[in-house]
Amino acid sequence: MRTPSLAQSIAKILSRGNMSSRKGLNGACSVHEYSGSFIGQSAHFKMTSVCGHVMTLDFIGKYNSWDKVDPAELFSKAPTEKKEANPKLTMVKFLQVEGRGCDCIVLWLDCDKEGENICFEVLDAVLPVMNKPRGTERTIYRAKFSSITDTDICNAMNHLGEPNRNEALSVDARQELDLRIGCAFTRFQTKYFQGKYGNLDSSLISFGPCQTPTLGFCVERHDKIQSFKPETYWVLQAKVNPEKESSLTLDWDRVRVFDREVAQMFLNITKMAKEAKVESVSKKEKVKQRPLALNTVEMLRVASAALGMGPQHAMQIAERLYTQGYISYPRTETTHYPENFDLKGCLRQQANNPYWAETVKSLLSEGINRPRKGHDAGDHPPITPMRAATEAELGGDGWRLYEYITRHFIATVSADCKYLQTTISFSIGPERFTCVGKVVTSPGFTEIMPWHSIPLEESLPHCEKGDLFPIGEIKLLEKQTSPPDYLTEAELITLMEKHGIGTDASIPVHINNICQRNYVTVESGRRLKPTNLGIVLVHGYYKIDAELVLPTIRSAVEKQLNLIALGKANYHQVLEHTLDIFKRKFHYFVDSIAGMDELMEVSFSPLAATGKPLSRCGKCHRFMKYIQAKPSRLHCSHCDDTYSLPQNGTIKLYKELRCPLDDFELVLWSSGSRGKSYPLCPYCYNHPPFRDMKKGMGCNECTHPTCQHSLSMLGIGQCVECENGVLVLDPTSGPKWKMACNKCNVIVHFFENAHKVRVSAETCDLCEAALVDVDFNKAKSPLPGDETQHSGCVFCDPVFQDLVELKHAAMRHPMHRGGQGKRQGRGRGKGRRPGGRLNPKKPKDKMAALAAYFNHDIVLKIKLMWRLGVVGLGMNYNGFRADV
């Protein structure tokens, strides 16, 4: 399974609810066990899941460094490797533990190319630990399903196939192409332009084989708007009076003319006539066809245009509805139902919903219409509601999307809309005019989709050829042609589908990327307006190599990837050929970058002219300018050096203090009053002074032995949550003092209103954390006996018991593991965890559980930040991981 909730739903169906469940060792995936029969034999089943892709593709070692590697090497020389997609989940280890000793594996991943790729990621993890097959015995099976219903799941279990290696390879090819091409172009243009301009306002100037053509569509529409020149035209409008108190507006058959004098001539001619003569009356029954069955692209279009949901958001909601069993699989290109699809069964599910019960019951009693024949892509049936739901169940956007999917499905089995169209042709002098009226004879599917209904119009008068009507008014209207509007997301999705840019699954991702990169902004009506940066980039690509932004080359690549999936093209040959093309384009792009730079110079300011003076350079002792636009950085115009800074926070001068190593003035980074802050030296942050430091480390990770701002002087103890972090005193936080982990987001608030807090050179005998000296004002001292000063351990001293408050983490400190063994002071070393294992019973009450695990007299006040709505607390006790 791709998600834990999906695994639970399918296990319930296959076990008929008779199963046991437990948490897996990674805490994220559950394991459901039951007994049954498999291929005519008794078997014990384990059903579990993964969380998306198990592995991800990345470069190895030094090739992940932007500074050490020429981007051109990424096309061929740079080796890649598969890494765990989310190392914190330890998914490979979890799968191996659960798969050890199993005889067979049935893969229930999503039935698309990505799902096939995940199948082989799972197989790579579990096959080495499974029991070896006897002879030619088959041990690997693939389940194909489109919805989480009893019928579909049981049918899939009874007709198991094999995973598709070719489809998995096509995904591998796409991943490697996107990685190598995207990283090479992105690294080069980001370093080149961010090193020259200060107000680009984008942390990454990215390039993507699909992302860039997507942006190209938006800029192409922008260019049409900018180059549009309005033209004046004239329209002749006539009104006749069939009755004394009614009038009928007629449309001119010439529509419009662009010459004022010619228009005036037509007006003068028609004004000479006193009556309009009926030349012909025609009546014709017309049909408005019911919609084709719903596929992903159409769902995303409607979600954006009618429901106001972005494609990424709509896809997330659809996936949630699918995993909960409300709709069928939401990623499909098919708009044709197979002959054996149970349309009536799906329709019966909706018979009691008050919004459409009457329509559904009428269809079931009178007989449904076979859906129109659409396109069969051979993947999944169209998106269909699989069980009834209420607004209270789904709420908000979930219900709105489900309601549309359901109404669309009911419409596909409803009758077409039929209406009678009457067209009356008039002559006024030599000029012809027309009026058209429509009367609905059978509403059909428009009853369930009222937004598609024929608009109500004023009924036309009964007349025959030769009838005369008095003319009420004839006038000349002056109008202007108007430019096109910016592309809506729905229009962009249509263009991407038409030109083969992305897949039904990846289209939302590409649109979301150009928004996040600040290449376009989403305006009212979900229209995409390119930013200055997006416009300049696209114009630059056109100037250097138009194929980088045109959809043609990516469309050709997508066709080759589809041939790999069909087994008609060689994986290695496609990869090698495509990379060779883009490598040549990359070298030409690098050689011609001056062409894009000329456009950048016109639109953006150079670094030296951007930002405000903030701190002094340690080399020339002149002020460096702080450039606040993304990515925020410092620039010394005298030395022509640029220094990266931490992102997503505020930067200010830190008391005009200087680094003892390079004489640069320190700056203070802060994520806000409720977050953490730390000082840093701009030079050390970019050029680590010690071997055990990495680029991007502030003073809270600096191992300088004597600097008053370093980890050595302000570190207190090992982080209570993560493995390698150290809790470091924030000396700027008073009077609301706090210490924060230098690796994760743990913050410990303590000693509020204390006058001074200092880190002592002495350490705790129990846990070897540094002792803290606290000095309170007498009027606000919480210390016993009206004392104002105390020195002790934040974790172990009973005096500090009620003065410490932990946020953003579960408590996991060595002191709370029975006090066995000692840890290295301030967490600077790599001390081993205390030995021993313990598996106490877990109390239901969470705070009681905390007290049970804390084998100590002190109980710290804890606030837990529940993430992603998952109510759970992970703790370690003597190396034993438990989930409460």
C-alpha cells in the first residue's frame, strides 16, 4: 500500500474485519495481520504500507555541492544513487523486519507508473530477507484495482498479476532526466544571477524540463496582452416592436465593421426603412451532449475554474477521498467506462442523498443511458463516486469536490439536454438581421449540472415569412477590441495536456512549482500573472535557445518515456540520447548567457546598488549591505564578495560584536519571538573555520574553544528530541529566557523574569549537562527562601522543577532513561546510549505515560506540538522506542 489508511481499508475487506493491528517499528505504518487462504492453501497474512516512494534518486558525495562541481559534469560524469526518500521513517528497515521469513509478497501499490516504480523499490528491500523460492515457484504478485470497494478488492485478489518492469523503468528514466537536466541548469543560472543582482526575490532560479515550458505558456499569454493594440469598430443595432409594449433586439449579420464612414453609410440606409420584414423562420431541435466520463485533467480544470481550488490542493483532496473509499482512483487519463463496469451499483449508492436522490431514483426506475464513448487510455476507469457521503462527513473542500465528482457521474448516465432553437431572419432595407431563441424541451443532464443548463431567454413572437414589424430603434455602437486575459489554471492545464507537458499526476506539481519559485502569482479568478523574473527568464531562453522553453522537445521526450513503458524503446538508449541533447544545449546556454544577462540588467538592480548597510566586513572594515529579497544575503561592494545567510527569518546587527577569527561583525538571525535565534559570523557561515564544521553553521554550532558566543561556551546539554543536537542558551532572549537545539526545532523556556542566566563551566554529576547560574531580582524570585541566586542542572535540580517548559518535542533526555551511564557534557561528543531494554506497560493517559517513563522525581512541564494532526508521542527509554 502507498498509504497507511489504504492498507487498513484493504486489510479490513480481505479479512472481513477479523484482523489484529499493531504499529510498525517506524511509528508511521501499521501492520494488520489475519489468517486466510492463498492460492488454495492456508496462509497467515501481513498487510502494511509505505508512505509514497521508498527511495529517491540523488547524486553521490561531492556532486551534491554547488561549489565543488561544474554543473556540466552532472550530465554524465556524476554518479547517482538511490537513497531513502525519508530517512526518519527507516522504511527499508521496517519493510525488511516485516518481510523476513515471508514466502510470498502481494503488491497493492497504486496502479499507475509511479505505483509500478514503488513496487520494485519495495521488492529491492524485502526480497533479500524473504524465504527463497523452491524451484520455479512464483513468489511475487501484483494486485490491480481502481477503487476501495469489496467487489474491486476481492476481484483484484482473485486475479493477481505481475509488476510491470517497463513502466517502472520509464519512471526511473524521467527521474534521472529531471534530476540531471534540472540541477545542471538550476545551479548554473542561480549562481550566475544571484551573484550579480540583489532584487530577484527568489531563493532559487530553477529550470525544469516540464516546469519551464509551463512557465512559457503563461509568459506567451502575457506577451500577447502587452503587444495588443485595441482597434475601434462599429456595430449596427436594431430593435423591432412585435407588440406595443415589447421590443426585440436584432443582431446584425455583418457583425461589425472597422471603418466609421462605412458604418455610417449602413446606418443611413437602414434608417430609411420604417418596418422590418421577416425573411425566414426556422425551427430546429438541437442536443447538448452529456459530459464524457471524468478523468484527472478535467477534474483539475473544473476544481480550479468552478471551485476555486489550485490543482495541487485539488489533487490532495482527491487522493484523500480515494484512500477513504469515497471515490475511485483519481489519477486516470481514461474517459470511457469498460463494458463490465457496474454503473447501476454506483448509482444506487447515491439514492438517499437529499441533493440528488430524486434524479437518481428517476434514472434507476426509467433506465440509465450508456455513457458516451470516450478515450480508453488503458489505465484506470474514470473517476467515480464509490460510496455515499454527506457534507458533515467530508466538510469544506472535500465535500465540494466530492459533490462535483458525483454530479458529473450522474450526468454521464443521464439523457442529453434537448432544446428547440428558433431563428428569425429580418431585412431592414438591404441589410439582414437575425434573432435566435431557445426553449428547453428536455433538460436531461442539466438537472443535475444546472450550470450547464440553457440560459433562459425572452420568448420570440409567433411570426411567419413576410410579416412586418415596426422598427423601434436603429443605432450605431462604437466598441473596441479587447486583449486576452491572463491564463487561468484551467486554461494552462488544457495547454499542458494538449502539448504533452507532464502527466495527469505531475501537472499540478509543475503549476505549483512556478508559483512557489515566484515566477507567477495567482490573481483573482485563479489567473496566473507572470512576475518580472518569470518574464525575463522566458525571454532569455527564447533569445538563447527557444527549445528550452517551447513544449516541443519535452513532448518528444514524454513520447519516448511512454515507449519505454510499453517496452518499445530501450531505457539506456533513451536516457543517453536525451542527456546528450541537453548537454549540448547546456554548453551553448552557458556560452550565450550574456544574452539573458542583458535582459536581467534592464529589470533588476546590481548587488552593489541593492540593500541597506548593516555590518562591517572583516577584510576592508567597510559596511556590507543586507539584501533582504530572497535569498537574503550580505554583499561587500568594496571586496565584491557575497555572503549567504540563514533564510526565512530576520537579520539584525548583534551588538557590534566581532568574530575573534576574522574580525567580521556578528549578525543575529531570529525566526520570531516564539522561535529561536542565534548569532553568526557571515564569513564563518560561508567558510567553516574548523574541520568538524560545515557550511551554514552559526555560532551555536561553532566549536571555537574560547569564543563567548560558541557552542563550547553556551551549550548546555544534549537535545531532548534529536540524536545529534545540543541545547544552546540564547543570550538575547531575556527576560523570557530560553535554550534551543542547534539541529532541530526544540525550544526550552526557563527562568522567566530572571535578571541573568549564565552557563557554568561545571557539569551535572547525573547527566553531565552544563550547570546554569541563575540570578533573579528579589521582587520576582521564584526560588525558595527568597533567594535570588541558584546554580544547578536544568534537567536534574529539584529547585528548577517548575521553571522549565519544553516546546515542539517529546521528552527524550538521557536523564530520563533510568539515570544509567553518563553522557558527554553539553552533548559535544558521540557518547553511546545507556544499555538495557525496558518495555513497561503503556498507560492510556498520556501525562501518566510520561511520568512512568521518566524514572526520576522531577516531572517537567511539557507542551506538545502535535504535527500533521497525528496524536502520538514517541519516546525512548533505555534505547527502547515506544509510542504513546
